Amino acid sequence: MTLSPKPIRPNGTLVGLLGEGIVTSLTPPMHRAEAAHLGLDYEYRVLDIAESGQSVDDLPRILADVTNAGFDALNVTHPFKQRIIPYLDELTEDADVLGAVNLVLYRDGRSIGHNTDWTGFGYAIGEGLGSITGQCVLQVGAGGAGAATCFALLRSGVSALTVADRVSESAAYLVGRMRGHFPDADITSIPLVDLVSTLASVGGVVHATPTGMLHNPGIPFDPDQLRPEAWVAEVVYLPLDTQLVQRARAGGRRVLDGGLMAVGQAIDSIRIITGHEPDGSRMRRHFLSLVDDASALSRPCHSHKHLPEKENQR
């Protein structure tokens, strides 16, 4: 991967997205469109190791090239969110707690790792659900996306959080990490076999696994087993209407689709990178148009091999 240097523009901003299999990610067009609306001189490049023939072992050289080319920031996705940490000068407190970085800011010769996965989900909660303070919530999934959503739920004030995962050790590990940072919350893990009995006792459920994505269809649990007033939040956004979202809506439950988290991630990244305040409603409308286009390309009459997977799905 040979990176051309940043054009000589005193007020220009050069940003990249580093990951694997990301050429069709919706993050770049979201950033470019909103930056244009804000009147910014903003260039966004995709650095896809699947396209360049590089591997995760090339990360030190990639980052050296990024620095030499004069990048102002770098969005980071799979498989680098954890691997990039040893190469950074500093982490924000939340990125340190989560052990994952999805945004690197280059300032005054230093690289600073941020995490906008959890703030993106926090934005989604506020926009789509409102206050969840004091609620009892169940989360299904304890992987990378699950760590971010778990942190956001606890920061949003849930009083009790139960985490289930097919790998029970992963759920227990995540719960152990979170307990140290949220001592006043009741945080527990359960085996996946206990999921059904837990569904009827919670005020809402967050789904944070790949189940339901375009190439991994299915439904992780039956939302009909929830109380009628319970809500369901999804992190998958392609398709936007996963089987879980469709079933929950059909049952009359409040639903938070995965798109709001993706938009929230982009809003926070642009704000951190540029200092300008993006228009969330405008970005949501643009995002929905991008999803419609991606969904059209995924239909059988087209030969489109892969669409963006969750970066966490970015």
C-alpha cells in the first residue's frame, strides 16, 4: 500500500479508513457527504489490506506510511481495533477501558486512540429509545460490538445488565471488566441456555452478534417471549430490517435498528476530527439512501460479491 502525501492545503483534512474487506463500507460516503455540507475541505481514503495484498503483520509499516503521508485521522475497523493500540501514544479513558480503538487522531506529532463505537450506540439509544435509566436490560453477544454496547448501556444508567453469549467465558469476562468500572450496577452473565427464561423479566434486549447479517441470516432469539412493553435494539445494519427487527416490530415492540449506531459513530468521528458539529438528521437520511442502494445491489439479479460487514459493521 503506497500512500500519496496529503495535498498542500492549509485548511484541508485527510482521513482514512483502515481495515480488511471494506471497499464497500458506508463510512466513507457518509463522511464525504456531511463534510461537503459543512463546507469542509475533506478527503477520505479507504485503506483496505484485502485490496493492497497486505496482512495484519504489515500494520507498523502501514501506520508509518499514514504518518508520513500527513493523515489527520484514521478510522479503524476489523482486524485492527485491538492490534493498533501498542502503536499509539495515548488512549482516551473509554478506549482504554474497552481495549479497542476505532479512531486515531494525529495531533502535534502524537497519535491518540478514541472509541466512537460506544458513543455511537449511546447516540442511538438517545435518538431511538430515550431514557433507559434504571431499567433492567439483557444483552445477547459479548464480542467486540458487545463490549461497546455494554459500556454504552451502563453509561446510560441501566440498573441491571445481564449478558449472554454462546461462549459463556466471553460473557463472564466482559461482565468482570465492566463491574470494576460500574460498581453500582448489577451486572451478571448467564449461559445461553438460560436466555428464554430471562427474556420475560427485562425491559429491553440488545442484540450484538453477527446473526442476521446478509451472509449470516437468522434470528438470535424470539422477541415474542418479551413483555409487550419491552424494546429491542439491533447492531446489524445490512440489512437494516433484520429478521429480529421485523419480528419485534410485528409484535408491536419498540425497535432500535442498527443504522442509528452507524450514524452515531460517524457523527462523533467527524466532530472529533474537525471540531464541527454534524447534522444528525441529515446524516441519517443520507445513510438510509446508502442502505437502499446497497440492498438493491445485494439482490440476486446483480452480481455483487460482498457488502460491508460489521466493522462493527462500518
